[in-house]
Amino acid sequence: MLYGLIMPSAKNPLVQKLVDKFSNSRDFTISFVLHVILVAIFGTTVLFQTVQEPPDFEGESGGFTSGEANVATPPPQNTPPVTTPNIVTPTSNPVNTITTVAPSPVNFTMAPMVIAPVTTTPPSTEITAPKPASAGIDGLTGAQASAIKKFTSGWGKGTGSGTGTRQREFEFTAYIGQYAGGNWNSTIRVVNNIIEKGSLPNLLYFMQSRSKNKVKTNYTNVKSIKLDSDELFSVKPPFIFMTGTRDFKLSDKEVENLQKYIRLGGAVWGDSSVPGRFSRFDIAFRREMKRVIPDVDKDWETLPPTHPIYTSEAYFPEIKEVPTGLNYYREPVYALKIYGEVAIIYTPNDYGDMWQVGLMEDGKIDTRTCPPPHEYTFVAIDQVIWDNRATYVRNVAADSLSNTYKFGTNIVIHLLTRWENKTRTATSL
């Protein structure tokens, strides 16, 4: 039966050849059939379309750019023309044209804005500025200046005339500071709590005798005063003289009293009884006075040659520099200031021990040793210093002593007068 189905066409030789061909080439036949089917299905379908990448986003002047380096544009190339195939767009199912209808305009009505007229008043030709609260000179207010003026007003008499302060009159009592823990009396002789003679009495005697009693120093009545006593504010000393050879530490009450005293116009004058730097007294005095004036913006400074104690304003203007002290020490003069004026002055050259040797009015060394009540006993010589003047005590000569006495006078007169101009100006503001 099978044979009968295959063989009916054997009568035709061409058909028989094809049948034989397909029978012998089954793989070719299968492949041929598959190709015919694929072409029939996908022949008119585009599988891939060319996609053009959008350009990078760049601003007109650089705009947003990537973090990469700019790449140079390659030179133009001759590109062969592209032949575009004719594509017939089907007419079936045409896309309807979208038509937009403009909306009717909106009637937007706003009430007219009424602006009130602005009336400006021309400025007055007279401008009155409020008077600023004045801090005075160097931070000294009028109230502080008035308090200082009241505290210091009894020291000088009249303004005087002539060279410097030579024509003026002064009257005051000097005090030696008595502090705890040190030998405050190292350059004076104290008997029954009375200062008989020594450094400060001799200096004051020199001042009074050379001024022909215009400067009344009460040199026979030099007193000591305890630094923790409220007596500081009742007797109103123009300065407190402090000296010694040892280390010391002020009590809190002594520091408090000195702070109040110097802000009222008083002064502390320290003179080391051991010449030069870094003695025990030198270290202690510098340290303790910084407790009295602890301001961070104030520190020890040297007084320059232009300071009033050296210039034509000085009582002895011929002293234009720091004189040599005991054993030829010549350290600068140091000071701590408040409101721009000396509050604490320090001479580390041991002038006090030199002033234990007195000078007579004719400029010669006074070697008298008579006991009280004779006036000149206050310039009587310290025998120990005099006997050792050629060994461990040197520079004890008439000319050296004269320079230190005159320099000490310049310091005292400056401490008496230093507030006058400033308080006068500050109280008038």
C-alpha cells in the first residue's frame, strides 16, 4: 500500500527526479522549508532601529560640565551619502489631527491702587549730637579724677613759675611701709618706734635744705605705717617708701589696702637694699606689686629718658639719666602705671644705703655723729657703711651721693605733682 502511494507519479520522469532529490536531501529540504516560513513571517518587520543619543547637557558659558577633562572635537570627515529607502506610509488608520481651541480670555480686573503722598520734612540745619559719655584721659573718668584730686590736693601749694617746679611750695609727711615678714627698716634706725635717722630722713633733709624751706618735708617726723591699716586713707601720704633685703609676702588685707590707696592717687616707691637684679627682695617686690596691680594689660616698664623725672620739668633738670647706685649698679627705673601715670616705682640700685651717708649744704660728706635732738643728726653717717666704703661698699663719694640725692628729689616731686594736669583736664570733661 505504501509503495502504491509513492509511486503513482513514476510515469513522469521530472517528478520522479524531484522526489528522489528530496529523498536524498532531507536536511536540505527541512532547512529550505524553515527559511521560507521565516521570510514569510518576518520579512516586512524592522527588528532594530538606530537610536540617536541625546547630546550632553551644557550651559551657554560652560554650564554643567562633567568632572572629566574637556575632549577636543575631532576634525570633520568626508562621510559618504546615505541612501534613504523609499518608505511607503500606510494610509490605513490615519492619525487624527489634534486641534486645540484657545480659551476665552479671562477678564482680570484689579482695583486701582491708591498711594498716599509721602511728606518729607527737610532736616534741620542745626544738628545737636548727644554728648558722649567721656572716659577722660587714659581711661580716667571725671568721677575718678575728682576722687584723686581730693586725695592729693594738700601736697602742693600754688602752681609756681620759673624752671620746672623750683618756685613752688610743697608740704607733706613721708611714710615708710611696715609690712609683715620682711625687714622693712633695713636702711633706717628705729628707737622706741621712732625713726631717728637713715635713708628717707636724710633724703628729705636734703630736699628741704636745698629748696630753702620751700619744700617742707617734716624730715624730723618721718613715720612708719602698717600697710594693713586704714590709717592710709586718713593721713593721705603722697607715697609709701618700701625697702628691705629679704623675701616677703603681703597679706590679702595689705594688697587690698594698697590697691585702694594707689587708685586714690597714692604711690608706692620700692628701693632694694641689695643692689641689682634677682635678690630676694627684688623678686619679692616685683611679684607682690603685681598682686596689687594684677591687670593683664599692665606690666613692669622702664621709664624712658623723656619721662618727667629726667626732663626740664624735674626739680633738678641736670640729672638726665639714671645715676649709679651702690657698688656702681645702674639698673633702669621700673614702674607700674594706672590711668597712664606712675602708681608704683622701683629703683633696684640701692640708693637707700647710699643715703645713709649724708651731705652737708656745701656738698661735702657729713661725718657728724652727734645724738638727738640736734637737727643735723638726721644726716649723720651710718658708721658701718662708712667704715666699709673701700671693701664691700663702693661708690660712696660726694659726687655720686649728690647725683642720687638730686635724683631722689626728682622722684618725690614727680610723685607729688603727677596727677595735677590729668585731673584738671578729666574733671572739666
